[in-house]
Amino acid sequence: MIRPILKYGDSVLHERAQVVEVLTPEVERLIDDMIETMYAAPGAGLAAPQVGVPLRLFVVDVSVVREPKGLLIFINPEFVELDGRSLEEEGCLSVPGFNATVVRPQRVVIKGRDRHWTDQQIEGTGLLARAFQHEMDHLDGALFVDRLRGLKRDLIVRTFRKLTRAGKW
Ligand SMILES: [Zn+2]
């Protein structure tokens, strides 16, 4: 089932998500729905808070933008390593119509559980590293806009307020 994607300003997106304690049928259904919602959008990643569920869980598939990695599901992910530095344009399904250059480490290793509750550890570089970090931010209540500074951020936030007042957000 495709679930509605919350947009910047919705409180669930701005709060820290909770650890998934146990793999229940509800969590399994959530994972299936998130995968379907991500592909339908279409997007390269989706975190549970984006569909209104404050749990530490995300799905990623950067192959939609031509990197042959395929679908990855992470429950309770944690960073193991972060290094390097890269600047790339980034967008978000919860911030439709906006893109900005975000500085992030170029390589990460994250560990967590997969959809069968098995431990997994995966290294990501380039696009995959960026997707992992973007989704990890969602689990901590941060959006890419929160990583911007100065004029660029002010401009985007002012535009959100204007759109919200006009009932267009
Ligand atoms: Zn996002």
C-alpha cells in the first residue's frame, strides 16, 4: 500500500525516531509499504518518519539513479565509519521542489538489521553513502535543509512559510 509522504513542517519529521524493539507483522507491513511508496514516488530512499511512523527504519535503492546496488532495508542503523568529504546536490521526497548542495562525508559504513532481523554491515561510497546519511538524518529528526547554512537556508525556509500561509504546502 502506498502511504502518504509527510512534508517539511510536520512534527514527526522533526523528532528523533525510536528503536525498533521487535519485528512485528506491523513493522513488516510498514517495510513493504515503504518500498512500494519509495518506488511509486519515485525516490532513492525513504525513512519511516516520512510516512508518519517514528521508528528507526529506512529503505534505499540508488539503482533508480543507475548504481547497481539494489534495494537495501536497514532497521536500527548506526554509523561504524564516516570519512572523506563530498559536495552534491540533494533533494527529498518530504521537501518537494527544492534542491541544494549539501556537504557530507564521501564514504560511510553502517550496521543494523535487515528485514529478516539479521545483522548486516554495508559500506557505501558516492551516491549510496549520501543516501545512507540522508536517511540516517531523517531518523534523528533532521532534513537536508537543516544542514544548510546562511542565505540558502533562509531562502528555503522563507519559501516554506509563504507556501504554508498560502495553503500550498
Ligand atoms: Zn529525505
